[in-house]
Amino acid sequence: MKLDLNDLLYSLSYALDCVEAEIFGVNPYHSERVAYLCVQLGKAYHYSEQDLLNLAAAAALHDNALTEYIAVRRTQMDEPTDEATNLPTAELLKIHCEMGEKNATVLPFYDKIKNAILYHHESADGTGPFGKKHTETSQMAQFIHLADLLDNVFDLTDVTDEMYQKIHNYLEKYKNVLFCPDLVATCNKTFPKPIHTLLKGEAPRKLIHKEFPLHLQEYGDDAIIGLATMFAKVVDYKSHFTCAHSLGIAQKAQKMGEYYKYDKDTCTKLYLAGALHDIGKLTISNDILEKPDKLTKEEFEVMKGHAKASWDILGRMANMEEIQSWAALHHEKLNGKGYPFHMTGKDLNKQERLLCCIDIYQALTESRPYKDGFNHAKTMAIMNSMVAKGEIDKDITHDLDVCFGV
């Protein structure tokens, strides 16, 4: 499958930024701002174009384990934060970094960014979660550390003259404490004047694309499935109500592709679409995702917004039109009563109908904290009633019965 891997990773990072905004109040597009700042630092150190691309990917993914971290943090919501960084203190940061590094091992270029995510919260004086001094961590890790902290502590979407001076003072204050002296000096040379609104909104992504024009590259099935599995974990950890939902759909979509005797590339695309189908849920508040009672009408309307959010997030990626429609239209119904676009049967192809049916099957059969999953027979009875109402595809429902009823 051909894709621009960095572009895919930037889109995932944007979805994660929505989670970070909910928890920590960070402005959207945080990860892309961090990536842009890191690229500028890398250029100052004469990194090659490929090394800059790898650095940008690592920076964009520095918080890839955020949802897993939050799952741990749910039991420790009142932990203290560090005054200089406004971040949770050492032990939770260590877990966050370890999870993120583990997830990153699926990346095809992992050997080029090894430990950059693991040590991105290490301080120059060795007081970080792993106790590593700046002489013991890579430049990439130090770049991400500096850029991440600046964007957490300051509003980099509008750097006025006054804020620029505050940033300069902050770097000087924490030189030899948070940051190594050489990196502080390089940062001051790289950004010698206020950047004002250079990094506002979607601007960082456009700036990165200007640095590195889109480049489609062929990736094998194993690489795509590895990436998709990482994405599914990121989405599913957003709520403990759906701890294996996306992964289950990805696996079932691939199995149905094999049942239909699709070629291997199409089966892999189905797996990826299944893994990404609920990526829009990262934009929905956990107050709604994890509400133990029935949602109000207003809350359900907010919940329904995840489908349009999935469509928008996947639409930011190059060469992903098929994946976008297969994944994001899984709540559309043949009778036009679905969402987000109220499509009808004439608008929906087989793969889009398939993901819809698999999503329903998975949701009915999996257990949630408030309900036990239905068995196959009960699930098929419910789905056949939906067929009778003109909501879902009759033939695909039959095929799911055959494929999963063994």
C-alpha cells in the first residue's frame, strides 16, 4: 500500500492533541508545533533530510501513549505536578514514556529514533523520570523535550515580543537544569526573534509540508498492520468501556476480506480501516464516552459527532480516500437514517456496508462494564431485525453469520 507515513502520523498526532487539550488544556496542534520546532533545531545541527523526517515523526508521536497513560492516571487523578513543567511528576511520566517507546517499535524507521520518545522527559541535570543526564540521551530526545516543554508552558500560537522575552528568560533560568547549555544557545540562534502567529492553528502542518513535500512510498502488509494495531490501541485506550473495540473490528474486517477472497492488499486496507474507524472518538470528552447511564439527547448528538470527526481526521491524510470512506461511514444506514451524512443504500459500497455491519456485530458481542456481550445467536437475531427495517445489508449480515458462527 502506498502512503506518506509522516502524513499519517501527523494526523494521528492531531487526534491525540484533542485528548491532551481535554486533559491538560494544551492548544490543538500541539504535536505538529513540537515537530516543526524540532525540525528547525535539527536543521541547525545539519541533519540530513531523512533524519529530519524521522525527527519530525518522532516529535509528532512523542505523546502516542497518551490514552494508555490516561488509563493508568484514572486511578491517580490528584497526583502533583512539577512547577517548572506543569506536567505530572516522575513515576507517571516514566510509564507514559515507556508505553510510547514500545508503541513506536512498529515504525519502519524505529532504529533511527530509538529512545527519542523514551527519554523525551529527561532533564539535563538527571532529575527526569529515568535519571538520565543530557550526556546520556540523544539529541532527538533533547529536541523533543525542549519543544514539548515550551509549548506546554507558553502559548506558542501567538509569541509576542513580551512572551518571546519570557521564553528566553525561561530557557536561561533552566539552563543546566532542564536543558543543556548548547541546546539553549542553538534555540536562541534558531529563533532569534518573536515568531508571532507563525505556529497558529494548522500552520505548523503546512510549514512541515513546505519543508517536506508529500511523498508516497510503498509499505508491505506487515508494516501497515503493525501501524494499524498501534492506532487501534491508541483509540481503544481512550475509554475503558471499549478497550479492544477497534482491534476487534480490524481483525474481523480482515477476516471478512479473506472470506470474500479479496487480494491481500485489500484485506490489509480493511484491517487499517477497522483500526481507524473510531479515531474521531479521541475528540469526544470522556464525560460522555464513559457515562454509565443512558446519554441525554444532547449528549448523544455530541457522541454522534465522532463519525464526522473520523471523516475529517482521515481526510487530512494523502492517498487515504478509500480508507476514509470505509472507516468513517460505519454509522450510515441503507435507509438514510444513519450519520454523519445520512447516506442511503445507493451511496454506500460493499466495504462501507461491511464495516457498518462489523461495527454492530462487535458492539453487540463485546462486554462493557454496564452489560455482558450477547452470544452469536442473539447478535444475529438483532442484526436480522435491522435488516428487516432496511438499515443494514442483508447479504453481508448473512455472511457474518456464516463466517463468525462457527
